Amino acid sequence: MTGVQTCALPILKAGHRTVNDLEATVLAAAGTVLSILTARLRGEMDEHAPERAATVVMRLLGLPPEEAAEIARRSLPDLGLLKAC
């Protein structure tokens, strides 16, 4: 199982079971993220590109539009990875 599949499982287990083909859905999600990242780097999308990508991926996994957008707007948790030595 890939990392993306592992991350998708909690969403699917939470009752969002509209995904019939997990492998194809994971590939579609990866393609979405790469396409939006490319568009952002080319200046074709604004600074909200990450939230838009996250929303699209969560929609692919079966979340309702409003819930996916709300989750995508949340702040990321501080993992302490950028602390000075």
C-alpha cells in the first residue's frame, strides 16, 4: 500500500465510500496535485492553489464540497520541523 493510499483510508473508513477503485483514485489525486503545483509554479494559479488542490483530492475521496473546502482552509499543525538548532 502506498503512502497516499494509507492517508486515504481514514477518510474512506469515516463513511465516505464513493470510491470504487482506490488505485485509480490515488493516481487521479496525484495527477491533480502535480498539475496544480505546475500551474502555481508557472504563475497560472494564485496563492490559494494548495487549498484548491486539497479540496479537489478530498472530493475525489468522497467528501462533500463544503466539508472538503473547510478542511482545506484549516491551518496545518506545527510539527516542529523548522525550529532553529
